Amino acid sequence: MAPVNWHVAGKDTKYCKFGNYGSQGSGKTTTMAWVARLIARLAEKKQVYMVDSEGGSDYVANIFEATMN
């Protein structure tokens, strides 16, 4: 196993990835859209990228359109 290269924390840009699990219709996509929107607002960012492996997430676009501008 290769050694871990630790370094001192700085103020450079960091990104985060989230995953969630739940049954169909439990609100996974909507919940993660709101989480992404909140993080973007706190970080004063205007862009959020979303990857939908199954398609059909167009219904959450209004969460970003109404609040990211």
C-alpha cells in the first residue's frame, strides 16, 4: 500500500460528492437538489452540476432556476 501524502489545509477550492439511497419515490433527487442549492448559496457559487444516471430529473430544474440567480 502506498503511503498517504498529508498536507496542511489551505483555503483552496474544494468539491464534494454526495450519494443517497432510498426506495422509488422517496424524494432522493429532490432532497439532493435542495442540498446542492444550499451548499452553492453558502459557497456563493452560481453553478451546480448534477449527474442523473437514470434520467427524468428535469422536474428539479425549477429549484435551481428560481434560487440560483
